[in-house]
Amino acid sequence: MMKKNLADRFSDVMLRVVRPIGHVWMRIDAKKKITSTVDFRRKDPFVLVANHTYLFDVIQLGLLFHRTPAAVSQEFLLSTKGIRWALKHITKVIPKSKGVADVRTIRQILTVVKKGYPILLMPEGDSTYFGNTGMLEPATSKLIKKLGIDVVYVKVKGGYLSKPRWAKSRRRGRYVEMHVDTLFTKDQLTTLSVDQIATQLDAALAHDDYQWQTQAMHLYQGERLAEGFENVIYRCPVCGAFHSFDVSGNAIHCRECKTDATVSEYGFIEGFSVRTMHELDALQRPFTHELKQQTFQSNATLQFVDHTVHQRTKGIAVQVAYQAGELHIKHKTVQTIPVTDMVNPVLTMRRNLTFEYQDRVYLIQLERFAMSFLRAVQEKY
């Protein structure tokens, strides 16, 4: 066991101070029901994995256990003004770039485990936009095999419908269920291949909030339930028009075919031939080539991020447009960026398009069409 340093001991003390506040905050944020077969007061290091359904499930998961896990999280969070210091010095967040294998991150994880701390991993890399578990990062299974310690999993249900990632407004009646169980013991890991670990991990974390809701039928109420829909659904499933939705309150209207739909207080979309966000996405996904032939734009805020010191520049108002394989950023002048030259473009938080270009890290907070921009500039997500 590696000896803890002064920073570790400071973090331990501060966590004991702030955890009660966290418990109160999370009780206010959402009602929850927990079922478990594990000991929440265990002292040995372990890996905690879960499906990533909404922003605050990471906090809920960290509060489950007596020893708060060190969470592997997006590097961009550490440059967020107001929480940067707490993330680095209290919660022991381990930064990672989404979608990129990171040797530095693995080294930090190994060090934290040697000091006796548990680790929290969200193998999807980000919370779901569409209500079902997304693709798990392949490196997760390799890391689990390398660590060789117990793996505990949490299946989170209801988190997405409580706070859809695309939504602009809060839901009332937020409710989450969490089932906690052991996925692998350290002894079992010695006999399993990486592929076998990956298969069992996929099965354990697979979840569809809409399928769960067909039985739970929990009310998630609000007056602006549909707002933000147009950020992720860009093609009308009725007429095939792109970027044709007007959204207000709970209502969705296609300007081209005049179809009207609503988001109900149960979270389902009523008025189309399908009722869930992931079904709507499945209908639009085959038309990525056609999407890339469109021209679309959004008002946005541009910042540059320096990950070496975890800081961002002051945001400036810009207009961002996509056309014919190029991203155009208009401020006082127009900067044109070929999408083929963009490195690791991803969406972070709700609608932040981030990427590297010519050794600079761009963070563009889009007002609309976030998924359209993402799909137009890369093929993975």
C-alpha cells in the first residue's frame, strides 16, 4: 500500500465535512430508491462502474459508499470556473479526455488505487442523450483487468427521464432507482479475458429508461418538457426535412409537414410513429451523409481551453456555421476550419462542441443544433 501524502489527508478531511451537505443536496434534487447486495462501508479499494444517465448520478454514486471513490471525469470539468479547486483538491477527480486513450490517466488511477481509494468509472464516457446506454469505451475492460480488484456495478434507472441531457428545463417529481451489486471479484478477474469482461460489463450496464418507464409510469412534470428537443433530433421522422422543428413548452411542430407532437409528463414523445428519443435517433442516423450536405448555423460562445493549467479564456459571442465539410466561426472576422483537420471533436455537458485545431483547444457552447454539428464533423458518435 502506497503512503498517503498531505494532499490526500486534506482531501479525506474535507470530504468528511462536505459529504453531509452533499446528501442533503441530493435528497432535494431527486427521490431515490436503492437496492444493494454490497457493503457500503467496505474499506478495500474497488472499481465502481455505472451507466451514465444524467449529470448528478456521479454525485449520487459517490455518496453511496463510506469511502468516496475518486472519479474519472472529463478533463474539461477541471477548467470550469467556480468548481475547479474543489474537483482537484477535495474530490480527487482524475481528468480524462473523452474518446482518447490516456496513459497519464491510467497512471493516476493506479496511484490512487495503491493508496487504497476506490475508483469510479462511467464507461460510456458521457451521459446519454437518448435514454439508453451508449457505447462503452473499449479501454474500460482492459483497465479492469489490469487493476485486478473487485468491480461493483450500479444500474441507474429513471435518471435520464428526471433530467434528459438535451432538456432546457427541470422536471418536477424527479425519481431515480439504483441497484448495486458485485460484477466481478478480484479472483474471478484472474480467469477472465478482456473480451469476456467486456461482454459481461455490456450486459450489466445495458439499460433503456423508456422500457423501464413502461412499467414504472412515474410522472416527470413540467411546462417546458420539449424545449431542447431540436438540439438532438434534426430530421423529421414524418417528412424527412432537416432542422424543421419549432419547439415551445411541451409542443413540437414541423414547419414542413405540419406534424404536431408533444413530450408527455411520462417522458414519451406523442405524435410520431415512435415514442422514444433513441427510436427517433435510429430513424435519423442513416441520413448522416444527407445531413453533411445541409447548411446550418447557431449563435454560440467561444472559449479556448488550456488543459495544462486547467483554465479557459473569457467567452466571446460568435456565430458558428457548418457548410460543405467546413466549420465557419464568425466574430470580427471569419475563421474557416476544415472538419478533416479537427482532432477529437466531441460534445461535452449539454451542448458544448469541443475539439483541437492547430494546437488550440476550442470549446463552443452552441445555442442549437448541437447533435447536427457533432455528426457533421466526425463519424464515431
